[in-house]
Amino acid sequence: MNLALFDLDHTLLPIDSDFEWGQFLVRVGAVDGVAYQRRNEEFFAQYQQGVLDPVEYLEFALGTLAGFAPEALDELYARYLEEVIEPAIRPPARALVQRHLDAGDLVAIITATNHYITAPIARIFGVEHHIAAMPEYDADGRLTGKLAGTPTSGPGKVVHMHAWLEELGRPFGSFERSYFYSDSHNDIPLLSVVSHPVATNPSAALASHAHAQGWPLLHLFND
């Protein structure tokens, strides 16, 4: 059996699911538009520059989620999934994931975005295993706005991957081949660990690094 790992935003999706969630909340009037959009765009720019503090951003995003009653949040998210995410999913991305599933590989989506936002998207792709930043919940099952555990970004993806595989009883070294598809230079730590790294729709920084390392480049989207 081989291992196939996928980043989500700008890798399987041509958008950033967390950023677009914020834009959606602004668009439907669910948050203070001017203040929220400015902060959301500041964090997105920091991410693109590779200087984002993952805990600070996640607790901003999770704090926004915690500001809604659970029922209202779920209604908003269902609308977001229908209006933003489902139309954004492209056939080449679905086909790539399905190829690994059909081959009998152990497939997982591993993303720095929080679990609440990304778990339903993983299910749309037919992927059972999903590693994401975990929100903290209180005793009543409500989001607290805090992060539970450590971020799943940068080197954290390597740590979380190993922990997940150990839980499954399938340590990383037991796979004949391991693949990781990502667009971001932030994912170089995990790309450097797998046997088959694939720079997918890569940023300029990742494309440059991939060329230097002899890694293949894959473009799933034409825009």
C-alpha cells in the first residue's frame, strides 16, 4: 500500500477555503464587513508571504465561528458549501484523488485550515482521513474560539502525520511510496519527507524550490 497526502487550499481547490469563508460572512452581512474584511485580508497577505502566525490566525478564525449559535453557524456553513465550495471543485482535482483511492492507497487531506471548515470538503472528495487544526469545544459541545493542540501547518504537518499513522498502526516507514501534493512553500517540510513530493499549482517560491530539488510540477487548474 502507498500513502497519498493532499493539501487542500490552492491544491485540490482553486481557492482558499478559510479566506473565502470570511468573504462569504462579509457578503451575507453575518459579520462587521469593514473590520472583518480588513483583518482577513491582512492574515491572507501574511500567509502568502510566509510570515503568518498560525495560532493567531486560527484563533481569529475560530473566534469568529464561536460568535454564532451552533444552529445558525451550521445553516451559514451549509449555504457556503453550496454557493462557494461545490462550484469551485474542478474535475481534474477529483480525478487525481480518485486515482489514488482506486489504487487502494491510504489517502488523507492534511490542511492548516481548521477542521470545522474543511471536514465536509474532505467528504465531498470522498476522503475518509482528514488532518486539520482542531477547534476547542466546551462541555456543551460549543466552539470556544480557541485552538485545541498544535497547528497543522509547516513542520506541524509532519508531526501530525506521524501521530495519525501511529494511531492507525501504519508507521510512515511501512509504505512503499508516499506522495504529498501541495501548492505552498509552507509545506516544504512535509514535501521533503515523502518519497514522491509533487508541487501542485505551486506558488513561485515552491516552484523555484521544486525545480532546484528536481520535484515534479503539476498544474490542475488553468486559471
